[in-house]
Amino acid sequence: MNDPYSKNPAKDVQNQELAQYIADMLIELRNMAKAAGLKTLLGLLEITFCEAFSIANKVEIPPGEIEKLRRLAKAAHEG
């Protein structure tokens, strides 16, 4: 019987590669949103890019940075 809690290194690598691809696509979309002046979309894409990047690179986003991104998204929504 397979242990559902055991690590699967091959799946981890596959997920990291997929997350990197998604991060690459998101940064392109983010740049397009910035160029078009779509502030709310820009903020959302930055947040999702950070999530994909952190998965791809196995890093945690510092709590202060997350709050900064939330403020950016809120300001974009209000502006």
C-alpha cells in the first residue's frame, strides 16, 4: 500500500518545472497589463507570479512582501 504522505521527488520536480513555466507566462502577462495601465490586473498578476515563483524555486515569500503586494493590489483597485 502506498503511503500518501511519502515524498515523491519526481513529482516535486515536475511541479517545480510547471510552476516555473507558469511564472514565466505570468511575468509576460504582468508586463502587458503594466503597459496597458491595467492596475488591478497588474496587482493580481504580481501576486500570482510571486506564488508560482516561490513554488518553482522552493522559497517562501517574506510576510512583509506579501503585505506590500496586498497594498499594491488594493491601491490599484481603488485607483
